Amino acid sequence: MHTNGPAGARRMPGWLLLLLALPLLACAACASAGASADTPSLRGEWRPVGSDAAAWQSFEPALRARIPRGEHGAEIRLSPRAAAREGGEWVLVVHTGPLDRFRWVGADGREVEAGLADVRRPGWIGHGRIGVPLASPPDPDTAVTLTLLPQTAIGGTLAFSLERRDVFLAEEVRWVALISVCLALLAGMALVALVFAVRLRDATFVWYAVYLASYAVIQLLQTGYAASPLGWSLLLEAPRAWGRSAVAVSIVMIVLFLVRFGELRRFAPRTVRPLHAYAAAVAAASLLGWMPIEAVQAASRAAINPLLILGGPLLLGVALRAWWRGSRYAGVFVVGWTPLLLVTVAGSLQLFGLFPGWMDEGQAPMLAAAFEALVLSAGLADRIALVRRDRDIARAQADIDPLTGVLNRRAFDVRLRRLCQVAAPRQLAVLYCDLDHFKRLNDTHGHAAGDQALRSVAMALVEELRPGDVIGRMGGEEFVIVLPECDEAVAHAVASRLCERVRVLGRPPRFGPQQLTISIGVAAGACQGTAAELLDRADRALYAAKRGGRDRVVVDR
């Protein structure tokens, strides 16, 4: 049974909702970081390469924008609006995408070609952005000219700024440290998820681990971290292919994960097929990019970004619906997914001219991904605890006799064997109990009366025992009691007290006109043999009590 409406939605722990603000604030800090007041701003112009007669077109370098590459690329000219107030070494910072490449003439007169996918970086510095060392401090009369090289992939957005070299290098250290920590977190969570997948045999953890790994690959390529500091040439030999594959795998995995983790088949069954169709569309668009036909590859490139923009809100909407209908873990997904969705969609929308002032260099997506990994891992841990609790409850229920509430025969045998192993050669007593003339009670007053008598007697026996004593129903009207650390005399006294308790409980007319009594056989001593031998001794004593007239205690000596 689940709860519809707001009551179901309020199942999310409040502390988890508060965590949602943390990555948003961190991402806002990344977005608001900019040049200091003492840093000169830039004036920018561009024109197509090979069109010397074409007029220069101005643009605002401080804002992210798409500059048309043309068939031969674009020529970009940048100059400061004012002279720098401080001397020293300065760097022209190029905020660029992972696949864009630039060419310029360095201070030594040599031509330099740069891109974030370069493992070796002679003539430039930077992680997540390109740093072009300037020969002299910024001056309005001195322009820097760069050539943006053509490419077949969809060009990303560009922005340019000036920074002192020491400030630039300090930010580089912070950037590498932040991205390293986030990637290590993703890798660690993925490995933990795989361990749980093997231990619990639950595919949910597999989907989650593969999703984290594929998203980490995306960020390794997007930020240039795979090139420097890692120097992973395998990824860099075919970055587009790896990127397309990682995007497709991450989308398929997160869809499969949400379906299982959010229990969509239970709480939002009508959303499962649309989600699967969306995942199939992303996978198909990615596979088309592998075909050796330029028109098909162009269609694949054109479809990926709109699909990604559509997919984020789609997954969030589905998770919100399932959460609203009572899925606790869909709510966990919403909290973890929302920051990553916002930064991913915002980055994609920059291609269409929105959020031009956001300079990110991959920090916000990595922070959001790390936050998501922590939240979803916490949700998975909570799910493991819930599964273990349900398993323990099921195991306990499997050990309990449903009618009387005491141990059933199987569970009692296990407990007796353990007690014998622990107690040997210490004292242990077994009381074998049987209700007298119980068949006559069932035949005369019906099974409902017999069941009530069994429940009442079982409760009375339990109330007379110590917390460490063990009682089980062997079947029918037979009960067996184990008294650890109990000798023969004490066991006889306990059995006599139980007989008296049942005698008082069974006075007519509670269970009919006949007096209800119990016979008990007692066996005590060091448990040097098997548990079955000790039980057989108590059973022989019980039969002696029956033959002796019932309603009595007999000790096997």
C-alpha cells in the first residue's frame, strides 16, 4: 500500500533536502568567480580565415559565445581596453570547450597549436582552460591574434580574459585539487557499488556503478583532465568516439537505475516505457555517430544536445511523480539529480546564447556529480539497511510458530543444539510438556477453542520463564522448554510451578467443563551428548508422566 499526494512526498528526510542547497551554492560560487577589479577587460573582434577583405565583427570576450568557424576557421583579435596597473607576467585565458583548437605565434616567434586534449603543452599552460603567456603586460596598443581552427563537431562557446600569471597558477592548483577529489569520489563510489552488486546480487548497484564510471569519462574529456595531468592517450586518440559512447552509456544506465531504485514499476508504471524509449533514442543517436557517412554523423551531432536537454527534465519529472506517489528513493534521486541537471542543462543552453556570463571549466558539473554520488550512495545504503531489516523480519517470522508466538520446531532444534554446544559440560535442563486430553477438547468444542487454549497456555508458560530460557512448539499440543544453567532440583521446581499455573488457567468453564492440565517430563545434567539425546530423555520422562496419571512432573534420572 502506498500513499498518494503530499503525504507520500513528505517521506524524504529533512536533512537530505537541506543538502540540496550545498552544491547549488558551490556551483553559484563557481559561476560568480571572475576577474578582479584591477584586471583589464578585453575588446574582441573576429572574421573568417582566408577573407582578409572581410570586415572584423566585434564581440564581447567576457561572455561565452559561439564564433562561427567557417570552412577554414576564424581569426580572433583581442586587445585590452586599458593598460594593466601592475607589471609582471600576464596570461591571456581562453575559456574553451574540449574539442576546440587554437593557433597563434608565441613570444619566441614560433607557431603554437593548443587544445585541452593535448598531453604535451609546449608554449601554453592550463587545466580546463588555455593560458597563453603574454610577452609584455597588457597594453591597448598591442593586440593578440588567435586562429580558431575548423572542426566537424559542433563548436562550443568561447570566452577570453586576462589574468596575472601568479593568480592563474594559483587557480590551476585549486582546479586540479577539486577535480581530483571529485573524480576519486566517483571512482570510490563506483567500486563500492560493484562490491555490493556482487554481495547482494542486485543489478541496481551495477547500473549505478557503470553510470558513475561513464560520467567520470565524460568529465575527463570535457575538462581535459585525461590529457593533463593524467596523460591518458587511449582516450585522447578518439575523444569524440569515447565521448559519444560515454554519454549514451551514462543515459542508459541512469534510466535503468532510476527505474529500479525509484521503484517506478510500482509507483509510476506508465513512465517506464517513455524512459526506455528516451534511453533507446540517445543510444541510437550515439551509434549513428559511428557510421562512416558524414550526413549521418552530422545528424547524430545535431541530435545529441537536444536529447540531453530534454532528458534532464524528463528524468526529474518522472522521479518527482514517483516521489509524489510515495517512492522514498525517487525522492532521494530528485535531491541528488537536481544540481547536476541544472548545471548540465545550463551548459547545454549556453550553445543557444543563454547564461553567457557563466565561466565554469568543469568545476560545477564535477561538484554536482560528486554531490549526486554521495546522495545516491546514501540512498543505496539506506536501501541495503531496509533490505536487511526485511530479511531479519522474514527470518524471525520463519522461526516463529504463527499460532502460539513461540519458536517452531526447526528454530527450536537449532537453538537447542547451540545451547548444548555452549553449555557443555555445564548444566542444562529440558522440559517436555504435553497438554492432557487435548484431542477431547478439540473434538468437543472445536478447533477454535483448542487454538485459544494453546495460545493461552503458551503465554502462561512464557510468563513463568526467565529471559534466557527457550520455549518451542514441537507440534500439536506439545511444547519443549530449555533452562540453561539449571540443575535437576531447580528444573523440577520450575516444572511443578508450570503445572500449577496451567491447572489454575484451565479451570472450568474457561475451556469447557473439563479441567485443562499439563504433563511434563524433565531431563537435566551436563550436555555431553547430542541435543537429540537430551531431548529423548525428557520425552521418555513425559511418557512416564502420562502413564502415571497425567497432570504431574516426572524426572528422568
